[in-house]
Amino acid sequence: MSILLPGVSRRQFLKTGAAAGAALTAGSLAAPAVRAAGGSTLKIGYVTPTTGPLAGFAEADGFVLGSFRTLVKDGLKVGGKSYRVEVLVRDSQSNPNRAAQVAKDLIAQDAINLMIVQATPETSVPVATQCEIEQVACIASGTPWQPFFFGRQANPADPKPFDYTYNFFWGIEDVIAAYTNMWGQLDTNRHVAGLFPNDGDGNAWGDRKLGFPPVLGPKGYTVTDPGRYQNLTDDFTAQITAFRNATCEIVTGVVLPPDFTTFWTQARQQGFRPKVASVAKALLFPVSVQGLGKAGHNLSSEVWWSASHPFKSSLTGQSCKQLADAYTQASGKPWTQPIGFTHALTEVAVDTLKRSEDPTDPEANARAVGATDLQTIVGRVKFGQDNVPPFARRNICRTPIVGGQWRLADDGTFNIVVVDNQTAPEVPLGGKMEALA
């Protein structure tokens, strides 16, 4: 719990900035505060996995936040008043306990006015939990809505909405649709190998009531799920044996990048060669696929953002292609999907603060987040839409995804090609689904 002054409420404490005089902690990833002439300071906390096995999600943070700080260098005007803007970045180290702790510190010690967070349930769920406890507005992304919402319920069988925490991303139902649409383009025996780890994503995706199994069954697929494995394991022999015995021709799951490299290498060594492998998380990043060499050709994944998506930034007016090209030019690296959603977090944050009755008040900011209706670089962000179950509608906005396949180019590089867009027809196709060699 926060340490409060006698007779001072938590909200008063945060609003008056009683803890705002604390200097940034040693080793903080935050850049020096950007100062504008006059006015108060608005502090945005940002928790992200800069290091650890989820670091791929944070690869573009420096680029996105650098651009954002330049954009707000002269401050942000709200209701005729100019505010300095400070972004305080904290590394979760890909650890849920660390994520919770740095979130608590940002709230209690740094007196942030708004929290943003991204990158899987291991980051966003503990951060959102702290924000809900401490009554601080939080905007999350990069986490399917089911683990974000159900993973924080006191009683998942009787889910309740939250007051301070919001998430815009797709849901498990969306990724299942994208995957099965891709699989439907090929001739397979419809036997699916489920690779689900013992973490927030894996438990949600493999859940027998809310995950992949109950949805794939009615679609004519048989799922072989040998049970949860521990992240960063070095031996997938048991899983591979189960998949071979079940004659699985399709592999799916939500796997850390190093774990998929281990699994895919061992699968090929042990003679398990499916026709399709559509895997989330591990196959989002060019560097992960690049490390597999020729074995990465035609691996598939969901595509939640790309250079070909038809959206524009509400902050800069950039198209998706312009943002992707700017990143490549600045970094010398291929664009990655989290670029769009990290940028969109800054869009929604600015829009929230501008519309807030009092941007220094976390409660006012929470109301403003809930009223968001904004066209962003990842599409429309609007909470309360009817494509979300009523109990989650207040806190969740679903964003579009399509299906994509990694193709090995003649120069040895990989490019992801959109091969099915039935879930989001506005995203242009780049090719057709192909079987693995």
C-alpha cells in the first residue's frame, strides 16, 4: 500500500504531488523531463519488458517514446493551461512481480497521473491490478482481453467491470478466427497440436472453457493438449511425442521466442513435420524467425499491425507505412508489430489528458479513458462497443487482426505477408497461405 500523510486521502496525495519531489530512481530508463514554460507537470508512467524473454515487445520503445517526447517538448495544452509532460519508463524485466513493484513505485513515489503498459499478461495484468487498487487510470495494450479481464477477477464465474483500468487489443476469439481462416486454405487432417505454457497467456489460450479447445471442436478440429509446460524449458520431447502419436498436422500455441526455437529445432530433429505452424508471441518478431533460417519459411502468426494496415496516427498524421519506414530508417532494423500499439498508447494517453476534466486527477483521467473514441494508428479505439460481452464492455476495446505468413526472400531476409483478411477486410492481402516444406 502507498504511504500517505496523516489525514490525506490517496487521491489527494496523488493530485497534490506530495511524492512528486522524489528524483527518478537510479538506473531508471526514463529520459529527463521535457519542460515547457509555466504550468504543472503531467506524469505518465510506462511499464514495459525492456529486458528478459519478452524484450522483443519493447524493442521499439526508444524510437516511439523519443518521437513522442519531441512531439510534446513544448508541453500539452488542456483547457487553456499548458502542462509539462514527463514519461517515466520502468523495466518489468519480463517478470510479473517486478511489474507490480515498479507500478506501485510509479504511483506511490512518483505520483503519476496516468499509467500506460504493454506486452502480454505478465506485464499488463500485475500493473493494471496495482492501478485498480491505487485508483489510478491505466491504459493497457498488447494483451488479449480475456487474460487482462478474467485474470484479475475475484470470481471469474461472476465477472465485474473495473473502474480505472482499460485495454485495447484483440481477443482469443479473434486469433482463433485468423488462424482457422488460414488453415482452411490448406488440406489437413484437422488434428491440432496445442503448445500452451504455464503463464497468463498459455492458461487462457488452453482453457477448456474460454480458450482454443471449446472453439476449435465445433469447427471440426481435434486438439491434442499434453498440458502446461514451464517457460524457458530445454526439452520438448514429451510434447513432440504426443503430437506425433496424434498425427497432428497443425501446430498452434502462444510461446516465448526462445522456447519456440527450442521446440521447432527438436521437432525437426525428431521427425515431426506438420503442414502448418501458427504460433503467437514467438513468431511476431523478424529476429526470431531469422534465427531459424530456412526452417522459418512459411511459419504463420496473427498480424495485429503492419506497414500495410490502412490507419493513420492521430498525433502525427503518419500512415502505418510511414511509421514503419521511419523506424527502419532510424534503427536499421525491420519494423515489428508492437511499434503500432506502443505508438497508439501515446495517442490514447494524449487524447485522454486533453479531454480530462482535470488531467492531474487520476479519477478524472479514468473517466476520460472510458469515454475514448479515437481513430489511431491501430484503428478505432472506443470502449463500450457491443462486440465485447456486456460484463467486459466498459473496459475492453477489440482491435482488428489478420493472418500472416513469413516468407524467406532471396537475400536471406524474412517478410511477413498477409494471407487471410476475413477478420479485417480493410487490410490488403499480400498472398495466399502455403504449406510448410
